[in-house]
Amino acid sequence: MPCAFDLAHYGELLDAARVGGYRWAFFDREPEPGDLFLRHDVDMSLEAMLALAELEAERGVGATYFLMTRSQFYNLDSRDGPPAIARLRELGHRVGLHAVAPDTALDERFDPVVAWHTPDAETMSEPIAGAVNPYAPPWFDRERYRSDSNQQWRGGCPHEQLAAGVYDWLQLLIHPEIWVFPGATMRDTMLALIDAEREVMLRKMADNRVDLSGEGSTEPPGSAGAGSAGAEAGI
């Protein structure tokens, strides 16, 4: 099968794991033979995250989604954040913190598991007080770890090995935006994400009563036709 970075092949990866006899595991216990720790670092897009989460739930797959509280691309405290987390839980997934060093502060939104964002190789496997670190033993072993970072498999696409049950257990890191947005290269995929985000931003602007007609208002500030309390106040 072609190893494209798209939802069709992602579904084939999940199916290969099923054929290989793996079970979906979470970071609340140590690895056992047959475990597949499916992990998602959500770096850029809650929309891509939910698309992947829905696909997984249709196949009975459980994953751990790591979300950022200091992201430059999304805001968990926005109108979209709490419903997105709630939907992950409804679908049977777990929610961890995708932390920017040195901040590992957990709150009620997260399970006690913390994965670093762009970690320093020298310190990434150090213990984290009060939480599991997926980059630390016993969950992290380079022979039992595969990542799609920057749309490049470390050690090659693992679908054949999964189907054959080659790994006694595996931690598999998948970034949702790489699979949801089309592109033959990381640059192409990120440009597709930007195009999609443009439509999302326009929707959010409309939800916030931003005038997108391009015509401008002919009403004087404070007039009854201004459309919102803020507009009526001239702000």
C-alpha cells in the first residue's frame, strides 16, 4: 500500500495494528507485550485533532491527545476549547498536557501525563513530578518508538511491521495536522492548513459580528442599526 500522509492511509495504519493483534494502551500503566501507545501531539489545529479523533472512534481506537496551554496556534480557553476537550473524552480518548518547558502545571482538564513540545534531547527523559513522561522509561525506547515529525517517518512507515506484529509493544506519535491536511511535503501540508484556517477565521469573525460584506457601515456611531452593543457604543 502507498505510504501517503492522508486519512486513508492513517486508517490503514490503524487496521494494520488490529491485524497485528495490538491493543490500544494509555499511559496509566507500564508497557506490556501487545500494547500500542497511540499518542497525538496537537501542535496547531483543534479541527484536525477532532477529525482524527472521530476516525479513530469509528474503529474502536483509543489514543492520548496532548494539548497545549501555551500554543501560538490555538487557545484552549476560547469558545472552541472546552467543547473540543469534551468531545475527545466522549469518544473515549485521554487528554494530556503538551508542555512548553519548564511549565508542567496540570489542571482538571488533563490526565497526569505530560509530553514535551520540541524537547531538549538532553533533558526530555527526566522524570516529571506528579505525572508520567512518555519520553521517559519504561514508555520510551527508541526501538519501540515511531514518529511522523515533520512528515518524515523515523525508521520508515510502520504499517507493515504493525500488521506482522513485529514490535512486542510500540509508542506511536502522530501529529493530526500532517494527516488531515493534504500535501506531499511538510511545506505543502502547512500551506493547506493555512488555507483551511483562513475559512475558520472568517467563520469566527462572522460569529463575532465582524462586518465582512466589504461595504462598510453608513450608520453613524451609536445608531440603532449598528448591529451589536459594541458597535452601538462606537467601539
